Amino acid sequence: MRTKAYYYKIGNYLALAIVIIFLMQTYFRLYPFTVTNLGESNNIDDWFRYWDNAKDISKNGFLIPSQSSVYYGPGSFLYNYFIAACFLLFGENLIPIYFIQSVLLASSILLIYYAFRNELSGGIGLLLLLTLFLFGLLDVFKYYTFKLLSENLAIFTLATFVFFAKIGFDQVKVKFHYLATFFFVLTVLIRPTFFPITIAYAVFLIVFYFKNSALKKYNLLGNLALLFAGISILGIRNYFITETWVFLPSEGASDSWKQLLELDVEIIYKKVLFALGFLSSLNADYYPRPHWFLIFLLYAYYLFGILKNRLTINYSEILFNILIIGFYLLTLLFVTVDSYGFRAFLPIQFMLISVSFVTVKKLMLKFNKDYDNI
């Protein structure tokens, strides 16, 4: 009988192989490294706008002086600073940024795998790793790693949040609560869709600390302070510039309300199909993604099993389900998916996959009683 140590060893080798594969793919895709900038900006596409904002930050000041009013866009405030940091380190050169984004994608896959492999025991952990790799390769690396788009950073910060939250809330390690909160804040600053979920995360923290009465309440206050101070950074920037408190990019907020007002049954139906992987429901140029639908089937089975059998789930699963359901609801209501593309759903998908694989383990236990002893 193969032991956990055997599967863990194989997983470590596969993890190393995944990093090498992404780096080699990046090298061959960029070679001979002649394209180092985006060319003339059209002031429309997000990658040009991030590039221009980053140049403004690196040359003229931290507050993005070219945006002399409240921050307008593009949607990810923090991603501007990620690009600006790359400019300061490597100059105005796309090549290092694309290599870093490739490494961030590989790191995201590994963080999710190492967060969940103890729970998934046996070969299912390896299957999770390979599934994450395929999703990353087919949905992110192929289409978005070589563009200046915030999802490349949001996937990493959310995966890091998952890693620290999984350990911190299941094993009750307080320092990991702070790290999880920190990376949640970064994710909110990168993807404003998560901003309303902040309240749900705060409620979760309060319930968790009062349920675990041995925990010091000043750590709860510390996490809440970090949470609300962190998500206020854009508001503070706007206050310095305009003396008004605006906490979200004004372009995205305006588009979101417009999208909400235009909703009807047909649009919601098409958006749901899009989220399930039937992308042509909103954009005929997109190919269907059957692997999305399969993961949703597993996730639906997972939720059905919890509700039917009234199963007790651990704290991290509660938190992840709050984020998954909240993110999809907010995206369906407020995001113009047909123009934004399927990248709208990418940041949450690694979390969705990992939670869905808990279902795979339960199925294996159903058909093989000795599975959990591997």
C-alpha cells in the first residue's frame, strides 16, 4: 500500500515540473525578446492604461498625478503599482513583467495544492494539482499571462489568501489570520468585485473569534483594523487629491450600476450559461469551456451533500463558500461580462476547484472505504 509520503513526494516533483514548464513556455513564447513595450497607447485597452499609470507613478509621484480627480480607472488600483514597481526594478520593459506573471501563476497553483493536499490524501491531491495546472495553462497562461491585466496578480493574492486561511482557521493559528486578512485586502484592491464581500469576511472573523473563546479579542480587533484600513487605501488617496471619500474606481462603479439597471431575465440566463462555461451565450467568438461545467457539477454535488446530510464543515470551507457564492453573485449582477471576457471569473476559479475536490474525496470514500487510510 502506497503511503501519503509517496504521494507527497510525487506531488513535490510535479510542482517543480510545473514551475519549469511555465518558465520554459514563457521563454520560448517571448524569444528573441525584441518586443519590450506596448507601442503607442490607445487610452482604451486596460493594458495601455495600466502601462501609462505605472509610468506616471514611477516618474511623477505615488498618487498618479495624471488622474487629478478621484481615481477613474482601470479597475485595479493596486495593479498600477505592481507594474510601476517592475518599472523601477527593470525599466519600462514587458519581458520581466511577463516572466513574473508566469511565476505568479505557477506559484498560485502550488499554494492551492499545498493548502489542500493534507485533506485530500492519496492520488486525489495529485489530481487536484494536475487539474489546477490544466486550468492555469488553458485559461490563464494561454490568454492573459502575456497581457498587462490585473487577473494575473489577483489569482496569486487570492491563492495566497486561501493558503493562509486554510491553515489559520482550521488549525487556529493567529498569525496566519493576519496574513490571510492582508492578502484578502490586496485582492480587494486588485479586484473591486470583492469589496462588498469585505463585510461578510468581517462577520466571519467576529463569529470565529467568539466561537473560539480562548482566542484573544485584541487579535480580532487587529484583523478588523487591518481589513478596513487596507480597503480604504484608495479612499485615502482620493481624499488627498479631492478631499472626498471615494473607495472604488469611479469608472467601474458607474459601469456596475448601469449593468444592474439593465438586467433582465434573459441577460441573467445568458450570464449564468457564460459562468458555467458556455461562453458563446454572450460572445460568439469564445469557445465553450466544458471543464468549467464539470467543476460546477462537482461543486453543486458538494453543496447538495452538505445540505442533504447536514454535514459539519470546517471554518475555512465556510469562508471559501462565502467568497465563491458572493463573488459569482456580484459578478452576475454588476460586471459587464460580454465585454470584459471570461477573465471576469478567473480569480475565483482556483478556489472553486479546490473546494470542489472535497467532493472527489467523498466520492472516493463512498466507493472505497479504505481510501482515507492511504
